[in-house]
Amino acid sequence: MTAESTGTAALREAYGTSTVQSGQGGSIPLCTVLADHFPAAEIERMAPAEALFLRSCAEAFARSAGNREARGSHDADA
């Protein structure tokens, strides 16, 4: 799973809907523009989405590290 797909999954879980991609630079100015134009945009859900993304990344990292350790212990036994 890539960071992009993990982030997309976290956003989908936090917002309960699929994401769309739009080219835009810098999140801070974008948040102000969104809040001004779309007051019901629920930007506050970005914090839970970020937390879900980081949790998913940590879980994937732990699984990957565990797999590397398991392979290393098998290599030492051979």
C-alpha cells in the first residue's frame, strides 16, 4: 500500500465518501479559501484523517519490520 492510497483511505474513512484530486499548492492558504467559500466543508475532519493516515502508516511499517525480522531469523538458521 502506498502513502497516497493510505492517505486516500484515511480521508475516505474520516469523511465517509470518496476523494477527488485537484492540483493546488500550500495547504494553509487553501484552507482559508475553502472555509470562506464552503463554510460547511468540514475542514476540521482533516485532523482525524491525518491521524488515521499516520496510524495506517505505523501499522504498515510495523508489519514490514516484522516481516524483515522473520526473514532475517530464517536466514540465520540456514
